[in-house]
Amino acid sequence: MKNKIKKHFLIILFLQLFNYSAFSQKLISQPFVGHTSATEINIWCMFKNADTIYIQNSDQQVKTFIWKKEHCFRKFLPVNCRFDSLNKNETYKLRYSFNNIDYFPLISAKTNNDSTKDFSFLAGSCAFVPTGFNGAIKPFTSLNIFNYMKNDSADFMLWLGDNLYYIFNYHSYKGQLKNNIKVRMKKKLSAFLNSKQQYAIWDDHDYGSNNSDASFKEKESSLNVFQQFWTNSKNDTFNYYTFQQQDCQFFMLDDRYNNNDNKLVLGNTQLDWLKKELQNSSATFKFIGIGMQALNPLSTKECFYKTDKEYKELIEFIKTQHISGVLFISGDRHHAELMRIKEEGLYPLYDFTTSPLTMYPIKISKKSSEFVNPDKVPGTYYPSFNYGKILISGPVSDRKCTLELKDNKGKIIWMHEIRADELK
């Protein structure tokens, strides 16, 4: 009798443990859509206590993701999922499963079409999100700016680097994973990511330590982790890429992996790639996104303009190849401003710097030459929390780009309009 009771008890205990294990498998962050094209959709999501995850689209295509101890932190499983060979201009409903039988709704995403219409996107950088000991760097950090960005009508977001801050944990793969996981579990940030498409590049603080360059020993680890947590246009080897939205093309650069004390920022391979992509582009506006400021002759900090030869080589190429529509978008500086410089024989070049989202703002000293920089568009310097919004509008024959700077409550601080005809 005792053995029978013991047997029944063990069976019940086993079933309870099994049910608990199944129940504990869960989606722990809101999913978001990354890069899309006419034939491709990328989405990101994260699970806990799941050994295997299945993601299915409307065409019954299934992608499988397996938790592996050497690639994961504890029982967290980030999922970066790509579906390709899809139909143009079609909405796909994606679902997830733990057993490839029972599926649950995840997110919807639509492939692109060939139309040219009005659209807009957000941009920002320097997003400090307190996690663990890192929080001591900036206690009581508010993430409310992401509520306003979530409710903004823009179609997608460009993260321009320092999208999180490795403070004490950039020396190891597991430490980097841990930081990214904790950041993605913040509800306000997660809700914003879920609200619209997301694209990202990195800068020094989400690559390594302050001003990290090509000598950073953990750069392969940083690249691996970054590509696990951002669903950019496919580039398995490098961390730079391009994508198209309507009649605009975006060239998203890596200013860290090949950086040699800022004498060289992009490296020959990336610079050659950028020139080739620009030459092949027929886009009305060509946005070049870079983590450090791009155009500031009087900068006292890191700046692409200050490279020994790369900047001059790129400008000469734009000039001789008659490439129209180039605009720079940058972050890093912990303040916002719009630079406009004139190179001989070329249309005005603009650099829209937007920073910080949540990290400490930094004011330029009034005694500094930067404060009265003649290349700065008057009234655009803003030393407080902010993000940018860029609107592309008008008929195909007369497109315009409207730059807006917004504060941390979504209020417009300034606007500046640039017509496509001005950049020819």
C-alpha cells in the first residue's frame, strides 16, 4: 500500500514539474519588426526557459531557434528571425510555438512596395538604460521619452549609436549579453521598439568602452551580440549596410570596428563599399548614418571630418561622380545641432546631430570656438534630451526633406526644410 501511494505521489510530482516547466516557457519582451524589403521581413523577440522556439509566417514557413549554453546567458533566448522569398506588398502574420504544434500570435509585418509617397522616421542616440550596477552612473534615469516616441506617427527609427552603455561588462561575451537582455526587458523601451520598425548602428559605448577603436580585444564578441539584438539589412560579415525606403536610401556606417585613433574611421573596404553603393543609387535623398558627428570643422571630439584622408576622399568622389541628395545623420555629442558646410564645387552638405535620448546632456562652453561655429545653422543647438524626426514629402518631381528636433516630451524645438533640388 505504501509503495502504491509513493508511486502515485511521484507521478503527480512529475506531472506538476512538467506542467511548471511548460508554463515557465514564455515570451518576455515585446517583439519588433526590423528591416523589410519587397521580399524580406526581419523580426526580433526574446524568450525565457525555452529550449526550442519555432517562428511561423502566414505561408506556413517555419524557422527554428535552439537554446545553446555557449551562445546564451542563463535561460534567455534572443531570437533574430529572417523570412525571405516573400511576396511584395503583403502583410504576414507571424506566430511562435514551443512545440511546433500549438502556435500563438506574435506580430504582423508587411513587405515593401514600389510606391513613392510621404513618410517619416525618427533618429536618436545615447540611450542610457539603468541596469544593475550600471544604474549608479546615472541614478533616477527617466525613460519617458520612449512613450512619446512610441506615440509619434513616424514609420521607423534609426538608432545612431550608444543605444545602450557597456560600463562594467564590456570585457566578456556573457557580460555583453546580460546587459542587452536587461535593457530589452525595460517595459517603456520594449513598447517603443514594438511600435514601429527599427534600424541601428553602434558607437563606442555599445561596442566597448569610451572611444573604443579597432584595438578593442572583444570586438568580435561585440559584433556577435549586436547582430543578435538588431534586425538590420543582411550583412553577415560586417556591421554596415544599406536599405531603401520609398525614394530614399540609407547607408548605415560602422565607425568603430576599423577605427584607428580616428585617423581612419571607416577603413578602405567600407569606404569603397560606400562609394560603390552611392554611385549605384538613384534615390532622391541619400542618408548617411554614422555614430560620431560627421561635419564639424571645429569639433573638439571625435568627428569624421577630422580623418586624415577618408573625408576628403568621400567628398571628392561625391563631387566628381555628381552624386546628388547626400545628407548626414549622426549622434554621440550629447546635444543636438544642424551643421551646414560648403565644399568648393559641391552643394551644401548637412549633418543633423541628435543626442542624447536619456544620457547626460553636455553643454558646449560659451568660450569654445564650437559655440560660435559659423558652420552651425543658427538656432539649432539644443543641449538637452531630444530626438529627431525627418519627414519626406511632396510629389516625385519636387520632394522635400523636413528636419525636426523634438524634446523629451515630443515638442518641436526647431524645423529646417531642405528641397531635393538644393542637393544637386
